[in-house]
Amino acid sequence: MITNKKRPEPEAPVVYPIKCPYCFKSFEANEVHFRASSPKHYAVSPQNGERVIREDSIVDRNLADYYRQFGRQAPRRFPIIAPAGNVTGDEYIGLALGGEPIEYRGGVMYSVKDEFGNESEKRLCPFCHNDLPKSAGYTKSYTIAFAGDTAVGKTVYMTTLINRLQFLDDGFRSMLMPLTSSVSDKYDTYYFTPMYKEGLLPEHTHVNEVVEPLIYELRVGINKVNGDNVADKVITLTFYDVAGDGIKNADYVNTRARHLKYADAFIYMVDPMQTGAAQRLAALNSNAGADYIVGRGDAVKILESFFTQDIDFKDKPTAIVLTKSDLLKSTESTQRYFDRNSTIYEQCSHKGYLDTEQVEKINGEVHNFFGITAPLFRKNVDFMFNNVKYFAVSALGGPTETVNVDGIDRKKITNGIPQEIRVEEPFLWILAQLGIISENAPEEKPKNTEKKSGGFFKKLFSK
Ligand SMILES: Nc1nc2c(ncn2[C@@H]2O[C@H](COP(=O)(O)OP(=O)(O)OP(=O)(O)O)[C@@H](O)[C@H]2O)c(=O)[nH]1
Ligand SMILES: [Mg+2]
Ligand SMILES: [Zn+2]
């Protein structure tokens, strides 16, 4: 029988709308602006009123407005190119006349040539004029927000999580890479080096610090195809380290920590010292006692004051993470919370997919813990969220001590460096909820059927 099968059409590249990681406005990939690669622009001469070429950096009004919200002054920058037009001002320059001044790759506006003949690939958010991640438009991006009161361990957790994600089990065939060298410098200088090289714990995160995103690209399911590394999933992950002192405060959530309102998933962290176990633990462990801040809210108050701030959380995957699980370990008086041999004290092992059995086991034990130590908190969580699980982690794996460094008291990790326990588990659960990793062993049919994405991007940065 003769079939009249048509040749398959070449697949049109998938282009994703972009959400700016700084101002959180959304726009299409062809609405971006570009930062010129030279300072050349036109300006009206104050001497004769004529338009003349100038070669100095400009005041970028959009960027200045963005910085002003944080009481900071924007640095001067090179001019801007707005390929779609619709903007005026001396800080903008035009596209090259003639030829094809705009280059598209994978369906996304990739680079432009300006009226002075210079090319630029530096894409900007058209609203706040901050730099966009290289992957914008090519891959889906997700914001995963850490929240929780002051001193629950958010900064410590984020530091160890980023480290653990670089060493995931080979079965995931994954890579976590900082999107820019400034992200890797920032992580190394402010997070990794103090904790992993010097064993020092961070200072409190301050409410008036600008919360700058740490943006990473995560590739999962990498295979070599014709010499290129091609991944099943390429996504952009944005981490923000917020100040616990700020999250009860609407102003903070509306300005510095606006990402909380736009997050795709939450990691909500609770310290055992915020629960009914606090007194018992403080009696056992003087350093745990030192972390107990008088006047700090208990778990349920913080939860309410945070999630009632017009945050759309109900259906977003939310991991309730009990931090500092090492504090609960093996004494007679803490046996009522967790068995001495509980799985919460063991490293997790997710071999290439989320092991839902382990997740359910931990969920059950931690749910039980909150039932004993913070029943109202547990009840509210169970009612408030439609997609929630309980986890327990220890970012440090052991106790802390206070030492004097150059006349200043600093907290140090007693064992030297972090020995993370189950740190990646809540995060892997969230990735599975977002359809990025599988909840099934490879031989089973994966539950997740999301369209493969980022074809062009997958290869673009794999050289
Ligand atoms: N024993 C133990 N202590 C921990 C662990 N993680 C954090 N801590 C302690 O908790 C303190 C506070 O941790 P941070 O990460 O700075 O807390 P935070 O949530 O970022 O606090 P803010 O920045 O004020 O919002 C640390 O200095 C440690 O003493 C852990 O896994 N085990
Ligand atoms: Mg902090
Ligand atoms: Zn923006």
C-alpha cells in the first residue's frame, strides 16, 4: 500500500516568555533591550544646540529608578539599544541602517548591531535595564524561595545546597553551573570560602542589604550527541538569600524580597528552637541555646505573618524544612521526637530520580515531630497548602562553637566544615513537583511528560 506520508515539518524552536530576575516583570523574548558595547551616543551640545557624538557613559534612567528603590545610586553605563523602538532619550542609540541589524538564534533575539557598527549580545530587561541571564527565552526559569525567621539557617542551607547540587548522584546526569562569573565570584567569596574553607558561619543577613539573585543553570539528563552535551532539561534556577528579620514586614516583601511574591516554590525553614522542643534542646546543648533568640516568634506566628502578605502560595510546592536536625540527635530526652536510629540522621540517597519512599518516610516522621512540638503550626500548614511535604536537614551535620577571631567573636563549625545531611532532598522533591526530575526509577515510564525544551540553548553553551 502506498502511503502518502508527508515529511515532518522541522520543529519550530520553543521560545519562553521572560521573567526578569530583578524586577519580576514579564515580557516576550523579542521585547528585550541591549546594552551597547561602546559608550558612543548622540547628545545635544550645550554650546551650539547641535546633536554631536559623545563617548562617555550615560545615566540609565530605568536602572537608576531600580537602584533608587534600595537607596542606592546606579553606576553610569553604556547606552541602550531598544530594537522594538517606542523609547526616546539620549541614552538610547539606534540600530545599524541597512543589512540585518538583528540576529535571531533559536527564535530568540540574540544580538544587535548599532548605528555605529558595534555589535552587542548583552540583553537587558526592557523595564529595569538589569542584565538578563544568557538562557532567558531559551529555557524555562524557576524561582525557588527560601523563607523562615531569623537564624533558622537559611543562609547556611543555601550555601550547602548549592554545593550539594554540584555533586548529585550520577544517575541524574546533571550539572549545575553559575550563569555568569559574577555569580560564581559572589558564591565563592561570600558563601563558599568562609564556610567550606574557614569553617566560619555567616553573620545575620541584614534587612537593608539588596537581595541579589544567584542565578544558576541546571541541566538534567545529559547525553553526548555527536560530540555535544545535550540535556533533556535545561532550566534556570534563581536563589535569593533573604533576611529573616524582613519577611514579617510587608515593605520588605514588596521591595527587597519581591521574588517571594513570584516564587514558583517555597522552602520554608523552621528551627527546632522555634518549637516546643526548644527548652529541652537548650538544656542539652549550650550552642543551641545561643541560637535561641528571645522575642523571636514561634513557628506558627511567623508562618501566618509571612504567608498572609498577599503571597500566592496555595498550590505552589512548599517544602517545610526542619533545620539543624543534628540538635535532636540521640539523647534520652529527645527520643520522643525522633527515634535514635531515625532516617532523618542518615544521608539521603536519590539515585537518578526522587525516591518517593524515602520522602514519605521522612515526611511522616517530621509531621509527627510537629504534632508533638508545634501542633498549631502543623495544623495550619496542613490546611494552608495543597502541595506540601515535611523534611528534616542538617546543613552542618554537627554542632557549632564560638571562637575569637582577631578580637571578634565568630561562630565556627566544630567539625571544621559542613557535613551536610539530607540537604538536597527537599529541593529534589520540588524539582520533581515542577516536572524537572522524575519520581520513577528509569525503567518505569516517567510520570513527567513536559515537552522537551531549549533545543538551541542545550547545545549553545555546551562547547
Ligand atoms: N547545629 C546546627 N546549627 C546550625 C545549622 N544550620 C545553621 N545553624 C546555626 O544557625 C545559625 C544561623 O544560621 P543562618 O543561616 O545565618 O540563619 P538565617 O536564617 O540566614 O538568619 P537571617 O540571616 O538572620 O535571616 C548559624 O550561625 C548556626 O549557628 C545546622 O545544620 N546545625
Ligand atoms: Mg541569613
Ligand atoms: Zn527587570
